[in-house]
Amino acid sequence: MRAGHGFALAVPPPELWAGALSLLLIHGESGCPHSALNAARILDRLCDATDLDDATRALCERASNRLSEAKGVAATPQFRSQES
């Protein structure tokens, strides 16, 4: 179990996966540091799941680390309007 979490999830609820994906997409489009931080927190919770395979756990940990490192970086939108 990771520090700061009082329990481990047996099987992560689909809402956690959906929340992490939503925040990742928002961060990817807007560079929002709050979305990155919250996505990293959810990914950390997902890593605590006892029923998660090792490859998925490692993937979630790497993504969480990248998002946590990037949270202080200024937002750089990835998508631009075609009207410009």
C-alpha cells in the first residue's frame, strides 16, 4: 500500500478509470496543471488495487510520475483553432 492511503482497492471501480482518462485528456488538450495533479492522484489510487496486473500498475505509476513532474510547467495548449 502507498503512503497516505488507508486501504487497498480489490478491483478499481470503473469510475476511477473514467476519471483518470478524463483528466488525462483535459491535461493533454489544455496543459491544465490541476488536471495533471488530480489525474496523478487517481492513478496512484489505481496502483493500490490488489487485482491490478504488474504491467498496468507499472504503466499507471510511470504516468503518475510524469504528471506529477509536469504539474509546475506552464500550460501549453496542444490544439489550436483552425480559424487563426
